[in-house]
Amino acid sequence: MNIASVIVDVPAMRTDKTFDYLIPEKWLGSIQPGMRVAVPFGPRSIQGFVIGIKQDTEVNKLKSIIEPLDLTPVLNEELLRLGDWLTEETLCLAISAYQAMLPAAMKAKYEKMFRRLEKDSSSPLAELFHGKEEMTWKEAEERELLLTLQKEVKKGNAEVVYIVKNKANKKTVRVLEPVLPHDHLKEIADGLPKNAVKQKEILQYFLHSNDKRITAKELSDSLGTASSVIRGLVQKGFLREINEEVYRDPYEHHTFYKTEALPLTTDQQKAIKPILESIDSEISETFLLYGVTGSGKTEIYLQSIQKVLNEGKEAIVLVPEISLTPQMVHRFKSRFGSDVAVLHSGLSVGEKYDEWRKIERKEARVVVGARSAIFAPLENIGIIIIDEEHENSYKQEENPRYHARDVAIHRSITHQCPVILGSATPSLETFARAQKGIYTLLTLPKRMNNQSLPKVSIIDMREELRSGNRSMFSTDLFDKLQDRLEKKEQTVLFLNKRGHSSFVMCRDCGYVLQCPDCDISLTYHRHSNQMKCHYCGYECYVPNTCPECNSDHIRYFGTGTQKVEEELGKLLPQARVIRMDVDTTSRKGAHEKLLTQFEEGKADILLGTQMIAKGLDFPNITLVGVLSADTMLHLPDFRSSEKTFQLLTQVSGRAGRHDKEGEVIIQTYSPEHYSIELAGLHDYDSFYHREMQMRKLGSYPPFYFMALVTVSHEDLTKTLGVTDKITKFIQKRLSSQAVILGPVASPISRIKNRYRYQCLIKYKREPELPSALKAVLEHFQQNKNSEGLTISVDVNPYMMM
């Protein structure tokens, strides 16, 4: 078996197949499927994944593998098969599927080098290379030698080599231990000259300490010695220095006190029973745990995991990125200690890599993380939990466009284990499946200790305006804010910013400042007094006069968190406010720091965007104010009512979770909309029935599946022409039951100077659709005339923009 089938790191349709390489004799038997290798591909060397090992090939002349990049496979057999399934399901390239399963640190870095071929040491080329064999591309660039060296490459005196470098650096520490036996060491310490005080101290330390090994840092800290003294003892051969690998621990400064399982309420016992039975009988079953906010879903997760661990198996818990709060991590770490590995975007590349290796080495049995943690390299999964399963962030928006829920269910079939989908506001698709009996429905209808759900008042902001209140706070909300300050209770103010931002508009002619490269208004950033495009990054300063009519009545509209904070400062100067938004939480650890301050009572009001809507559980929060409930209602997206209902229910759930009663005030300009009305009543069931009628009328999920094809190019006519061709081609391949809409301009019709058109397919059963979509991708990828054209296919899209 000396031939490896390799998928190479070239993300293109033409290379989306395996290439055969010869395994050099020295690595026979040690190269296995799932390992990464460096292979020659054209003029360069690149990274590839070994998919299989075989004896025969149809290729006459094989190139050899350059070197393995791993000692053991980084993708186990199950993940390799999962990669095949992902490419089928999401129509992505195999290389994209495998890359998605690994931490960023393991994506290869390619370094280009110039290597000298002529060996004459007195030649001008030897002088250029300073007598060395190689020079990095960067050095050649800095010394302005690129042109000269490229000429030498043409003459055959030098070559360009691509070196595959692993980005993943392991963290090591210097550890010291004595080389000589105890008696010998004592003799040496006694025989040292009088002025070698520090050297003597170090040897005495090893003679009298129980630690036979210590890190160099600990030694110099405890004895106050310089590293040169330690180096001297190593050079003399008295001590040995070893570089030992350590993990970067993002939670090393936290203390976690062990918590025990809590007694379950009758509802919780009823809900957990079928889960535990499913674990016992080792069958793949999907449960929807539908429980109001604060009904104790987390305790069910924790006890189900405990059962799985007792049986020697492993668990994956997914939580939305936004609610991977320190509080959430704390709950799992306190219960399962060092058995927990955490994977989320707040960690550095190195920390993520170390957490991943902990899982791979079977040193962690519970993985808590955001979307991509679903690919954790566990080999004996006993349960998979997806908390807040309705969250959009479980769907990846670039290739491979997978939904973590689908991957979880697929993995659960392999491992024959249960999946729990938990939510107070399940997505319509999930709830419909539970109603049909595809998923098993478990309900928690009441809050813990029978706490009542908070009382919700809906305030019509149009009435406030009519009565002369121009503030962003309704009279009612303002009175309640003052009341909470007097009672020393805490408030959460939520600003629904998604799909709504501060823009600049001329009051005289109505001109709105647009991005010159995208069809979208620019967003005003107050701290830098700049306008920014959130799609392509274009920036400019705010004009003093209107570019259209020269009026100086040009102002920014829209409410940002900074503006709310200023208004609070004017109206309630005594209130201590913590603001949480993209600007205040971009630094590492800032998110956690701000929440800790709020938990410790160092602020009265927590003001923020999306990131404060979920996962917070503080006893002193008794008031929640939603400043703009309807900004999402008016987006061109069939899920906008559902997203509004979910968000309002989630944010209301932050109030009155303990012994104090909670109150919620929702300010809106559309109080009559059913999603706002029913969120105020905490009535998911009525919302579900209303929304299902709307979906049926519009032929949307869960009644239909969908696929979205988006075409973009710099030339408008080409974009439209190609989308039209694709639409007609797909139409021919599908039955008359399928609904095909398009070609039509995308809701954001131009981004980075590229026009965007789309075709939307709604269908129930179309066995021909996957092959038709694949044919579209292959044809346009390989067609010489499709220069600069990008085509993306999203099966069951979540972003319609």
C-alpha cells in the first residue's frame, strides 16, 4: 500500500478530486488517512489531506509526497466521511469541508523562498545571497531584488520554492532538573567558590526541595536569580534544561468551585426521563426541549451529560457565539472541571488550537462551543446539545454553508446517541417537526420556583410623539428607570440595532449618503466622525453641506448606543451606565469584564445591542426596556416576524429570574403587529399558528424547502444574462410543482462594485435539484468566458440579503 489519494489545498472546481502520490519508503506505514501532507503541485508545494491509501493507480508517472505535516491523523475516519456528506449536502468543495473542521492554527501558511542553483561561491549571485543557499521572498522584496532574481530564475540559476509551514505553534516552557545524583550535587555545592552565592542557592534548592523539576521562571522568581546564572549551571553540566509543551489556558485566572446536581422539579423530571432512556438504549433520537426562559433547561443538559460521562462517553454542547458568556462557561466548568474544553471566537488562535488538541488527545470529554465545535474530534459521542437552537448563528454564511443542527443529527446517527435542541422560542421548522413527531417534544411550561413571567407593557411611540414627548424614552419607561434607581435595582436597556443604523440625511432634499461601490447607505460612526460601509469597508468624512443641494441641514438619523448613553447622562446624571456594543467589547476579555462589573453591582443600567439579549442571569435585574422593537420587522426577509418575536421574548426573559418580580417595557411604532403583541403575552403557541398561516400563504419553510443561487459580476448585463440562463436551465430540470422566482436583483444589489442577481427555488421533493445545481457550478467554474463571475448556492438559506 504505497499510494496516497490526496485532496489538495486548491479551492477550485477543477481540483475538487483526489490526486495520487507515491509514499516514500521511509514513511510507508506511518502515513494514514486523515493526515495532512505537503505535496508537489505544479511548480509549488502545497498542503493536502490524505483521504485513502491504496496499491494501484491509473496514473503513469507519480510524484512523491514531500513530507507529512502531522504525526497522527487530524481527521478521524468519521470526520472524513462527514466531509463527504458535507460536500454533498452543501455543494461545497471537499477541501472547504475539511478546512472547516480544523482550528485556524492548522490552516497552512505558504512561504515563498528563492533557492540558489549555481554553486559558484565567487559569482555575483552568491554575493546577492550573502553566501547563503536561500533567501525569503520578503527579504528579496525589502532589498528590491525581485526583478533581478526573477531574471536569474528564467536563466535557470535560481528557483522559487514554496514551503508549507504549519501555523500552529506549540507553547513550551523551560524546565530544569539536576543531572547528577544527590551526593554528587552536594559535593559540588560545597566546593563552589564563596562569590558564587546565587549558583550555590540554586543547587541548595534542588538538594532540599521535594520538586526534582521546576520551570526556569518559577526558579528565578522564587530565588530572585538572573537567567544567566541558571544558564551557567546548565553549561557546566550540573543542570539539564528541557523544553516542555504546555497548554495555553484561557481560564487559568478563574477559580471554579465544584457544583453538585440540583434536585429536579416535577416538570424537569418528566422532561429528562425520555432523554436518559435514549442514552441507555443507545438510539439516535432528536428531542426538542421547549421551555420558557428561566425554566431550568441548563440543569437538564448538565444532568444528561453527567449520565453520558458516567458511561465513559463524551458530549458536545453548542451555544450561540453571542451567549457564550463567562456565566455559561462557568456553569459547565464548575460541574465538570478540567473535563471541559471551550471553543469560541473570543480565544486567540493559539488558545483555540490548544483546546482542540486537548479534545483530540482525549484529555477533555465535554466540548462547549459555538457553531464549529460541532466538528470536535471526539470518537465516542453520547449526547449532542444545541442550546437556543433557533439562533441564526448556527448557519454558516460562507462555504461550506452548513447548519450545525443538520451536522449534529447526522453525527448522532453515526454515534447512536440523542440530540437535544433547546429553546424558549424554537424555530418554526423545528417546532413543526416536533408537532409532526419527527422530533420528540419535551416541555417545561413554568419558570423555576414557579416565578411568574415578567409583566410586559407595549408602548406606542406614535402616541408619545403626539403628546409632545420627543425623547427616546417613553414617559412610562423613564418613570420606571427612576423608580429602579431609587430602589437600587438593575435595568437592562436593549437597542435592537440589526438592520437599522445611523445614516446621514439632508433634511432639505432627502439625500442619503450612499457607498459609491455598494447599493447601501453608509453608517455613521460617532467616535471617529466618519461614514463607513459595512459591506466593503469604504470610509469618508461627514460632509458639512449636502452634496446634492448644498444645504447645511445635513444630519445623522438613527439611534446608536452612544446616543442613548448621552441622553441617559443628561436625563439621569446619577445613573451608572455600562455600554456593551461592538466598540466597547472589541478588546479581548472586555465582554467578560463589563458583565462582571454589572454583576458586582457597579452599575445601575446595562445598555447594549444583540449581545445582551441572551444568557444573562442576574438576580437584581427587575426592569428590561426595549428601545426599538420593530427595526427588524421591515427587512426583506420572510423570517423577520419570527426573529422579532424570538428576540423580544429572549430579552424579556432577562427580567425577574430570581425572587424579585420583573417588568418589561417594549417601545414600538408597530404595536399592532402580531409578533410584538404576542411577545408581550409570552404566547409562543399563538405566534406559531399565526406565522404558519403566513408561511403557507407565501410557500415558505417549513412548507417548502428553498435554495438560493446568487450571481455577481462587475458588468450588470453579464450578471443578469447569466442569472437568466441559470434560471431557465434549472426550470427545465425540475417538476412543475417547484416555484422558481427570478432572475431578480438581490435586496442589496451591489457590493464592492459588483452587481448581484439571484434566483430563488422553493420545492417539496425534487430529486433532480442537487445534480442540476452541481451542473451549474461546474459549468461556470470551468467555462473560459466566466472570468470574474462568482456563483454561490445556498441550500436552505438564512440570509436573504
